[in-house]
Amino acid sequence: MPDDGIWSGQIYATLRWYQTQTDAIFAALANTDLDGAKKDLVAKAKQYYAWHDYLDAFRLAKAAAD
């Protein structure tokens, strides 16, 4: 369908934004001492990131940073 091409660009841009934001959070958390619960959140975020689930990776990483 022609509309699929129109939506795919917007979806790609949104997912790319989540990916770059998550990269920034991971970089900021790299040199910090996190407690056990926050370490678990970061580990889970990295797992979702590896699965290319950038939305959930962003949410988990952001929760660990707050």
C-alpha cells in the first residue's frame, strides 16, 4: 500500500530518536554507582536494546537514571 511508505519514515525517525536518547542515557550511567534495583533496570534496558526494542529500552534506562 502506498501509505505504508509514508508511515514507515515517521516510525523509523521516532525509533531512531529513542535509540539515540537511550545511547545518551547509557553513556551518562556508565560512570555512576547504581544501587541493585537500578542496575537491574539498566541490564533489562540493555537486553531490550539488543532486541531493537528501543521504546522499552528508553523507558527502563530513563527509570534507572531518575
